[in-house]
Amino acid sequence: MFHPLRVAEIERLTDDAVAVTFRVPPELRETFRHVPGQHIAVRRTVEGKEIRRTYSICTPASDEPTLRVGIRLVEDGAFSTYALKELSAGDTVEVMAPAGRFVLEPRPGRFVGIVGGSGITPVLSIVSTLLARQPDARFCLVRSDRTAASTMFLEEVADLKDRFPDRFQLVSALSREEQQSGLPSGRLDEARLRELLPALLPVGAVDGWYLCGPYGLVQAAERALRGLDVPRNRIHEEIFHVADDVAEPAAIEPATTESAPTGNAASSLGATPALRTPAHSTVTATLDGRAGSWPVRDGESLLETVLRNRADAPYACKGGVCGTCRAFLVSGEIRMDRNYALEAEEVESGYVLACQSHPVTEKVELDFDR
């Protein structure tokens, strides 16, 4: 469900990025209370076409939520262009309640964030909340940006260094510019991270790794961590940008069967040959306590089928990135084109992304309420 929120402030962060703060009225404070690391979906209509985008919340979690998101300009981006060039304080934007599972509830321990570009946004919320609420927590932030001028939230990160000098460690890398101190110029690829991370901290003692940013950086960081024997359940990922090339999809069966997939869902794509879509398939979906069954048209995703009949079906990006359309696969078998949102444990438990799912069996049942 979307709520109209008034824009309280727009702050220019870089030449191509802004921070947008929304005013949350008292009656919606509970609705918009967020867990550190979550995102919101925004909606606008352009020439009769509905556009939805997701943006991560950068502010710390609090009893009186401050809803502030970072938005970086994307080439031909329908909402980011509007946000940077037209949106003004006082305007109203339709906003969905916070969602997402790339989160860290404050607890004692040692944590690390590896981020690229605008991937700093959710991690900024995570680290600022963690250090303020949990005195027995430490956080190391490894960030990669193109240049110093393109770096988002410089002041906020500098403030964390001043407030928590003994518990916050910052390591910065610029891929297109030399800096006076810190790492030499260049990308943070797998080989570089495998050498860098053990020199920074005791890798085996880290309780949680939070990787966020472009697909290439997140995958390189995951491979580096696995090469350093970091358990998969300690690695948490959120992808911000994904290339158009997609691996061959794999079939996924309900978690109640013995053949349910194991391991990282995104890397499991292509693990088995794609199965042929049946000529006639039906999807049964439960949403907000109501169930319905509808035929799946040729080439449709299961989300598209549900949306034709239930306009309130949850979605935002339709690209397998945000996880808003997550549903539980009750019965049947599907193939998922791509998955950059669900953790391996979620896939193993039977969850799928409806926007990327296509039926393999004649009957498929989803539950959006679980």
C-alpha cells in the first residue's frame, strides 16, 4: 500500500546524487518505522504509465522515524531524473512502507560492510544505528567510489569516525583517482579483496559481512570471502545494478521436496537445464488472506498473471533485485530467471521472486502472506 508523503528537504550530495527527506505524519510513524538496511518503494505515473523504484533508507532507526533516502542519477532513469531535476520540497510522492531483508538488528559483535557507489546508503543506516545502540559492537567500512567528488554521504561517514574512533574503521578506495592517503587507486576486485581483508581485521572473527553495490563488486567480494573460508550464512548481499545478461534459469521445486536447491540462489542459476513451460498452467495465489486461481499467459511471469487479477500484488523493481514480490512456493515447480534479492536460506525454505518465476508444472501455488 502506498501513502502520499510530502518532501521535507532535498539535499545535493554530488553532481549526480541527492538525498530526499520525507515528512512522516504522526499517524504513519508506526507504518514507516524501519529496520536498519531496509528500503522504500516510490511510485509516480508518467504519460499514463506507472513507474516504481526502490531506494534505501540512509538514516538510523529511531522511535520517531526520519525517512531519508539517497538517489543517484541513472542514465534515462524515469524517477532518478525526476528526483534530481524536478522534485522540490513541498511536493508529494507516493511511498510504500519500508521493506527488505538486508538488515542488521543491533547486537554485540564485529561487522564489516563492503560497498560501492550508492551501495553506501543502506549500510550507512546499519552502521550508524549499530554503533549508537550497541557499545559492544565494532564496524569496518570498506567503500569503493569512482572519485572523491562522486562519493555520497562524505560528511555522515566522517561524523561516524569522529563519534566512534575506537569502534569504527574506514577504508576508502577510488577507482579513477589517486588519493593522498588510503588505498592506491584501482577497483576492489576479488584478488585485491582477498589480500586486503586479512590485513585489515581477523576475518574469521567477523560476525556479519554486508555487501552492497553494483553486481560486479558484490560478486567479487563474495568470491573473496568464500576463498577466505567465510561461512555463507555470515554473508549478506544487496545488488543495486545488474547487467542485462542473465544466466540460464534453473528449475526450483517446493521446499518440501528432497530436491530443493542449496547454496546461493543467484549463483545457482543455470545449475540445471531450463525445463519447458507447459502449454497450459494455472497459478493459485494467496494475498492478504484471499486466494484466487488464474491461467498463466504464454511468456508471463507469475507476478504478471497475479497483477492482471489482483492490482494490489506487491512489487517494485520487477528485476529480481528488491525482493518486494517475495512469495512462498506452496506447490508445483517454477523456474526463476534471476535472483539477486533472496538469501540462500530463503530459497532453501521455499521462497521465490514472483516477478522472475515461470511455471514448469501445470499448477503452481504461491502464498504472498507468509
